[in-house]
Amino acid sequence: MSSPRWLAGLAIPIIAAAALVSSSTVASADPTDDAYLNQLRGAGLTWPAGDQDALIGMAYLICNDLESNWTPQHIANSIHANLDPDKIQVHDVGAIVNIAHATYCPNAGYNAGAGDGGGGGGGG
């Protein structure tokens, strides 16, 4: 199981986006958000108490990147580059990307034959 400290690094890069995107999650529980967090836990990921909103905000950013033609691997690499690589492995970030995709934007995706695969914010 991953160390609970590795996700602490998420707070700084995406706290502003998480606050904007997930302000409604603070006021009331959302079944989709709960499902997302439960799937992350099921994948063996852990995080410090209070970082749920940052994870939910990151999921929305991941969807934006997928809609901007980024590949899941490109997104995972970009997020991983902004975290402490000693605390999290890129395959764990890949799990976050895949779970966010399946939960929040299952119809979003990149078109491998279109564009350069760039764009988006990369979660950073």
C-alpha cells in the first residue's frame, strides 16, 4: 500500500483548482465523488485526511486533459513529474488517471490520430 504522505504533494500544485472545481463537495457528499475515492482506496492508494477535495479536483483536470487530446500516459507522466517520485510510482498515478477517466468522463478520450497529443494542464 502506498504511503499516505505521497499524496500530500498534490495539495500545492492543484489546491486552487480543487477549491474552484469541488467547492460544492465541501457542502454535501456526492455519490460520484464517493465512488471515485472508494475506487482509489480499492486500488491501494492512501492520502492524508482532508486531501479528498484535491483528488476530486485533479480528476476534473484529468478529464480536461483527456478532452484536450492528451494520452492517459502523458497525463500520468505530467502529474508524476510534479510529485515526489520517491513517494509515488508512475503506475499509481496511472491508476488515478484511469479511475478518474472511468468515473468522471468515460466518454472523454484522446484521438490518437489527431493533433499532437498536447494541450491540457497536465494536473500541474
